[in-house]
Amino acid sequence: MNRASTPDTIELELKLGLRDCGPSRVCDALYSVLGRVIPRQTDMLQNVYFDYKGLLYGAGVAIRTRSVDGSHEMTVKIREPDEGGLSQRREWNFPIDTSSLDYAHLESLDLPVSVVPVIQDRSLEVVFQNAFERTTWHVKEDYFSVMISLDLGSVQVDSRESQVSELELELLSGDVEQLISLGCEVSERLPAFMGVISKAERGDRLIQNSDPMDDPTPTTKEHWLHRLSRALDPLSGPAPDEAIRALQAVDDHEAIARYYDGLKRGDLPKGLARWMIVQSLESTNAAS
């Protein structure tokens, strides 16, 4: 395989959905967990996503261009099956001169067979855009390194939009257990839930006018946890009654007693995100 066909990274991250939470509150949470101030940086990002009649999204492929302060980058990601609350994706990144696609780079990649013809035919088209403020913190400890990104903004499709308010923790080095531990500790100090909706899914649902609550009824504990996450997301309203239904379907009596009243009010109870992450990982491990 040539160099261009080899992913720059295997992205491994933990995502939290947030409510009414800005950079200062994340700073406070990190200080509480780590006992020191972590420097932050804020940028405005403009992303443009491409597809052809939903073919890329259906194949688990996301192709986007990103513009920051006059610089441009093309990113290609291939979705891998989620493991609990963790998402894993193969990722390529290329600097480009403008926000337009560089098909020469795309043709060099090891992409699913189903998407190759639309690359060769130059058939990709803009399907949605998002604009958001990203604040980043680089957490470096003795045995691991994590990039934390707070994204605040929206995904836009024509006149429709979906708000983005999420915290992503990406493992740069070290053990995945350290990433999970840090994510759980930070989530305890924020109005948070385990996030599962990617920006690509958010855009595709806007294109299709698809409400996550209209999806088929889950049949596994893992899928009910994902249903709970989607019920708490702004894309679904949120939908407190559906969140309660999902909580009860997971069948954890202690969690029902702890979180039922808060979810019924439309709140995000303390500890909910940690519980969701732990339950999701346990469910995945039990199934493997």
C-alpha cells in the first residue's frame, strides 16, 4: 500500500454531549480533575461535507474540507464499529490550496469499493456545512496525552440547522483506559451525556429530515443506550419521554432511581454520562 493510502491516524475518541456549557466551565472542570490550569486555544472552523446521493454516508465514509484562518485541509474518515462509548475511525489529512476537493489525493486512498466510481467520475457535491468555535486543551500526563476539543456551533443544510455542543476527548498516546478515566472524571463536573451523533450523521439527518426517535426500536442494551443519547440530543428536541423509555429499557434499577426524575424534567443529572459510558463499554465487552 502506498503512503497516501495509509491513514495518518487511527482516531480514537470519547464524545460528550453538553448543554449550556462554555469554555470557562470546561476549564473549571479540568482544573478540578487535574489540579492545574490547562492552556486553551480557540479557533473558528468552517467545514464543508461532500457526498453523492448518500452513498458515502451509507459506506461509513466522510469527506470534508476545513478552513481555518485562510488555511485549508481535506480530511477523509472511514467509520469503524463503535466500541461502547468509544468511536474509532481511520483518518487521512491533506493540506490543500482552496476549500475545493483535491481528487488526485482522493484517488490515491484505499477507500471502499462502492465509493470509488463517484471519486473517479468527480461526482461529489456539497451536501452540508457547519461552522463552529473550537476550543482545545492539550492534556499531557506522564503516561498519556489527550486532546480535548469543545465545539460550539451548528450544522446547516439549506434553511435547516442543528446545534452542536460537544466535547471530544481524543487519545494521542497512552492507554485507552486512561482516556476513559479522564472522560468520566470530566463528565462528572459538567451537564453531560454520552454523545453518539457525529457531525456527519447530524448533517445526513437534516438532509433526510430524519428524527432519531423515528428509528426502529432497539433490541440490545447497547442500542438502547445510543437511543438514550439521541433522545437527549438537540436534534431530537430533546425528548424526555423517550429518554425515560430508554433508561427503563436498560433495566438498571439503581440508575432508574437515580436519574428518572431529572430526565423527566428534561435535566442532565450528575453522573449520567459516566453511567452511560460504563454501561456501554460493559455491554460491548459482554458481547465480544
